[in-house]
Amino acid sequence: MPGGSLAGKTAIVTGSSKGIGYSIAEALARADANVVINARNGSEVQRAAERLDALGTGHVAAVPGDMRSYDDVRRMIEAAQDLGGLDILVNNAGVGGFAPIDQLSLEQWDNIIGTNLTGVFYACREAVPRMRQRGGGWIINIGSLAGKNPFAGGAAYNASKFGLLGFSEAMMLDVREHGIRVCCVMPGSVNTYFNDKDPSPENAWMIQPGDIARIVMDLLAFPENALPSRIEVRPTRPGRR
Ligand SMILES: NC(=O)c1ccc[n+]([C@@H]2O[C@H](COP(=O)([O-])OP(=O)(O)OC[C@H]3O[C@@H](n4cnc5c(N)ncnc54)[C@H](OP(=O)(O)O)[C@@H]3O)[C@@H](O)[C@H]2O)c1
């Protein structure tokens, strides 16, 4: 990863206390960007921010908050303003929850749609006017192959990620003329804590969180005239589950 190329830029990575979000935040910090770290668990956010702060010359701010709360999202955006102004928003926070429709609770539905879809709308609604004022920026939404491939038990998760893809691409058409580039990155299985699992060496066949961070960093380095707006990512060799 080239160091220093993002010096002076400010990024928010939602859901960055662990998993994919942490790896993205780590890559940004190593490239000397200022980074806002966010997740609901305040002590995990604090610990992650302390580890990442040592990696580069940028500032790393811990801003615990819930993407389902508009007030929390605004606090996160304001923290980025305090670090110099928002250049890069990575909407990564997301939750799973898989059950046939008659066993899906109202709370599960609200949590999945609220975090994976409505929370992204909240963050983009606050970010876009600020990026327009700055003359551009990047919004990278971490979607999923579940955003195009439905599966049994996936009604809520599929709905959230299909919705996110539609949201992302429609917004991209709204904002690209203002220099704001939007991409939806859609991974298959990634070796993280997702859905109450733990990352495991047995899952070496999966996409690793650092692979998604690499894609994000490559996007940020992409020539300005062209916009990769949707990226699908698969394990090269599908493993056994
Ligand atoms: N792992 C996969 O196989 C896979 C595949 C395709 C796409 N994805 C997507 O990748 C993204 C990251 O998932 P991951 O695999 O890295 O999961 P993870 O290891 O479980 O990490 C999820 C992160 O999001 C935070 N989070 C959850 N709900 C939140 C909320 N309401 N507000 C703020 N932060 C919240 C979590 O911390 P707290 O719990 O403390 O809030 C944690 O930091 C998600 O959007 C997921 O849908 C994952």
C-alpha cells in the first residue's frame, strides 16, 4: 500500500471496530489519512482508534454511534468536519440475520434494514452537501453479492442489500456531475465476525478483510475521469461451509 498518498484527506469508515471496516480504516490510516472510527460498542471503537492512530501521520478519531440514529450519524459527520472536512465516506456497518419470513422478528427486520440501508441514506444525506461544497469526494458502499443473488432465509438481508445497490447506483447518477464518485463493492463470503461468527484460519479460502481494503484503496487511486460504480468480489476457490 503506498504510504502518504492520502495525507490531509479525511475519511469516515462506519462499523470499523473490527472485520472489513477495521481493515479499511487500517489501510487509510497507513496512507496517512485522517480517519473517523465508528461502531456501537464504545470501548471497541476506542481500542481500534488507539491501535490505528499509531500507524500514520493522520489523526484517528473514535466516534461511537449507531447508524440507525440520525443524531449519531450527524455527530460522526461533524467529527470529520473537525478533522478538516469529509473527503471519503465508507458505508460499511452492517448486520446479518437469516430466517424464513414467518420466523423473522420485527426487531430483526428493523435492525437489518435500519443499519444496512436507512443508516447509509442518513450518512449520505449529510455527506453529499459537504462533499459538493468541497468539489468532490468518494462514497464507497459495502454491499454484498446478496444484493443480486436471493437465497432462502435471506428476505431481510437480501432486501437490505438489493436496496443498497439500487440506492447506491441512483445516488451515483445524482452526484457524479459534482465530482462525487460512488461505488458499491459487493463481496461474497469474507472471513470476519459477521453474523456472530469469528474469523478463523480454516476460512483462508474466503475473501479476507484486507482484500476488500485493497479494493477500496485501489478505487481511491483510480484516475478521476472514470468511475467503477459496482464491483463484485468472489473467493477464487469456493470452500466448504
Ligand atoms: N462477512 C461477509 O461474509 C460479508 C459478505 C458480504 C458483505 N458483507 C458486508 O460487509 C460489511 C461489514 O461486515 P463484516 O463482515 O466486517 O462484519 P463484522 O465483522 O460483524 O463487523 C461489523 C461492524 O459493524 C458494526 N456495526 C454493526 N451494526 C452497527 C450499527 N447499527 N451502527 C454502527 N456500527 C454497527 C460492528 O460493531 P458494533 O456491533 O459494536 O456496532 C462492527 O464494527 C457489512 O455491511 C456486511 O453486510 C460481509
